[in-house]
Amino acid sequence: EVQLVESGGGLVQPGGSLKLSCAASGFTFSGSAMHWVRQASGKGLEWVGRIRSKANSYATAFAASVKGRFTISRDDSKNTAYLQMNSLKTEDTAVYFCTRLGFDAFDIWGQGTMVTVSS
Amino acid sequence: QSALTQPASVSGSPGQSITISCTGTSSDVGGYNYVSWYQQRPGKAPKLMIYDVSNRPSGVSNRFSGSKSGNTASLTISGLQAEDEADYYCSSYTSSYTRVFGGGTKLTVL
């Protein structure tokens, strides 16, 4: 079965850090670009960032709102992508989805993991 | 990168057709044929409905179609059904090698 499963969400204080994981199965993870998308409660989707495949030098890119605070990595041997979030702000509170880029679009999505930044 | 512009809401009666617009700039929607559309039901992950402006993934009803003119892309749903009621988002590749979403459109089937 093709699926993505996020984990690692939770409650963190402002200024803190959190690392999310995205475990993939059922498709060739190593050849896929993986993206992170977030959604604050009652709000729209916001693209967070992406990591390309080894063939594309594991290149990363980020939205301006998280650049310099978030990093993305991957471990192809574990079929897992990661989102490291540092210097968290209350406005980072959201459900975080990982998604695969296929067909030049996001064709596989995880169920999301909730991140709450609050004191 | 500013979000793409979508109407906040649209509505239609069963059997009718509706169109949702998605307006960007020449640096995103107008510059590339990498526009996609997603359906999201409450509490669920988004689902890909259209990719590369007008292509449907396997399993998506042919009642869904996409197009683009200049800096504006459009999603049309024909033969509206109650099950189509959901939020819809467009997305585009950008000249900054990033992706951007629209603000989302709530579709109500009357």
C-alpha cells in the first residue's frame, strides 16, 4: 500500500525545537522529491519546503516564513524524510503534512501531525 | 511569495457546473504549466484532482477539468454532486524553485 505516515508532533514552547518524521512505503522513496505542507486551524494550505532526490543533490528549498529556522533531510535507507523545526513561533502552530511530488504535483499525502507552539 | 488568489466560496446546485479561479503572476501560474488542484474534506488530507493544468490522475472523475489562460488557472466541476462539497486549493511551481498554494475555495452544493 502506498502511504506516508507522519510522526513527532506535539506541544512545544516558543523558541523551542521539534523534529517531524515522514515514513514512506509502497513506492520508490529514494527517487522522489518530498515536500512539507502545513495548515493552521481553519486556514489554508501553506507550502513549507522540500528536499529533492539524491540524483538532484538532495537540494532543499523553503518558504520565506520558515527559511533559516527549518531544515529538511532524508534517510533513503529508512524511506524517511524529516522536518527539523527550530526557533519555533506561535504562528508555526499547524497540522504538518508530508507529501510526495509526482506528476509535477502532490500525489501522495500523509494524514498529518499536529504541532502546537504555546507557553 | 504571495499566495495565489482564489474566491473564498462558490456554490451551485446539483447537476450544475461551477468554476473556481486561481490567479497568480507570470512568476508562477503564468510562467509554468505546473498548476495543480486539490480537494480537501474536513479533517482529511488533500487529494490531487488535477495536475499540469489539465490532467486528471487515474480514479478522478472526468467531471473535473482544468485550464489556464495567462496568469489565471481554473477548475471546472460539471454535473455537480453533493459529494463534491469540500475545500479546493490550487498550487503552482514558482520561479524561485518553490511551490505556492492558493488561499482555498469552499464549495457548497445547495
